[in-house]
Amino acid sequence: MVKEVADKRAEKEKKKKKKKGEEDPTATMSVVDHLRELRDRLIFSIIAIAVGAVVCFIFFEPIIELMIEPYKDATATKINPMGKDLIFTSPLEAFTTRIKVAAYGGFVIASPVVFFHLWRFITPGLSPKEKKYSYPFVIASVILFVGGSGLAIITFPKALNFLLHAGGENLDPLLSAGSYLTLVFLMVISFGVAFEFPIVMMFLLLARVVTTRTLRKIRKYTFLGLVVFCAVITPSQDPITLFAMALPMYFLYEGTIIIGRILKR
């Protein structure tokens, strides 16, 4: 009798394990399977970036008109109220600039697809209970990236004005198209990537790598670390951009703590 009961329990356990494997096929994925999935998701992301790059390449001139407005405003004078135009100093620079704008713009346009495939690659490592957060994470990633990029666009004119006039009246700005447009896109992308900071923190909280109690204890060190991080990552290295990035990141850090406490992490 005891043996029959033990056999039935063992059979039930086997059925549970089998059912779990069917519901979550990624639980038995080998290293080769993970690498194959990574390859596929990279391919999809690269295709999305390429499509976005083609769109930016085609609409290069309207994009340029919008992007050079801050430069024209910063260089406008009574003699030249329209401001200065960008220049190029080599025969290839105009074409390479167009390629750069297409590449950077393609990444910005394809960012939702990139974030989606990134999280789809990460989620197999989470428990079934944690996987339900994958779609909110993707949506939040896109919103934060767009928000960070928007903040970069808003603060860039003031930062540019500071940089162009930091040398005084003896230095007359005359920027090349390549250097200026690269700076603009690096600002947009760096802000967008930096604003993914709370997503990383929430992932660590869900994985129980850190707790909200730990995050509350290291507030002061976190703020200092964010200032140093922003000083390194900001392409322009000016104080306006530095604090325009660091302060929102710290507020997002505090927001992460609040959300983590609601989730009892």
C-alpha cells in the first residue's frame, strides 16, 4: 500500500515537471540554443536599424534643417540675424555626414524594436511570475528613451550657447557639419540610454540582487556616482548638460525605490 502511494506521488511529480517544461520550453535551452536566439534577435534589431537608417537617409535634408536651428540661433548677430551655416572641409565629409545621420537616426527610430528583442532575450532567465513584467518593461524602456532624448533636445540649445561663447569674443565659432551633427545625435542617444537606468534597477530588484533597503542606504553615494557617470557619458562635457542628466536620473532612482517598495522588494 505504501509503495503504491509512493509510486503515485512520483508519477504526479513527473507529470508536473513535464507540464512545466511544456509551458516554459526555454527552461531546457542549451547554451547553443541561447546563442542561436541571441543571433536571431540581433539580426531582427539590425534589420530594424537598417530600415530606420534608410528612412533617415531619404529624409536627410528636413532632418538637417531641424537640427541646425540651435546653431543658427546661437550664432545669430545683428549683422547676420539668420545665423551661420554649417560647413564641410573635405569632398567626402558631406556624404559621410549623411551616412552618420542615417546611422544614428536609424538607431533612434528602431529603439522600440531593439528594446523589445533585448527584453525577450532576457525574460527566459526570469521566473514565470517575473515574466509578466516583460511587456511593461518594454513599454517603460521606450517611454524613458524617448523622454531622455526629448530632454536632450530641449536642453541642447542652452548647452550649445554656453559652449560656443565659453571662449569669449576672440573665438569665432565655425563648425563643420560632421562634428556638429555627431554631437547632437550623441547627446540624444546618451540621454536616452542614461534614462534606462531605472529599468536596470527594477530588473535587479525583481531578481533580488538588491533590495529597496539597500538602495535607501546608498542614496548619497548614488547621487555622487550619477554625477561622475554623467560627467563621463555626456559628449559636450558642459555643466548644463551634466546636471540636466544627473538630476532626472536621481529622481528616477527615487521613483524606482518607491515602486520597489510597492512591489515589496
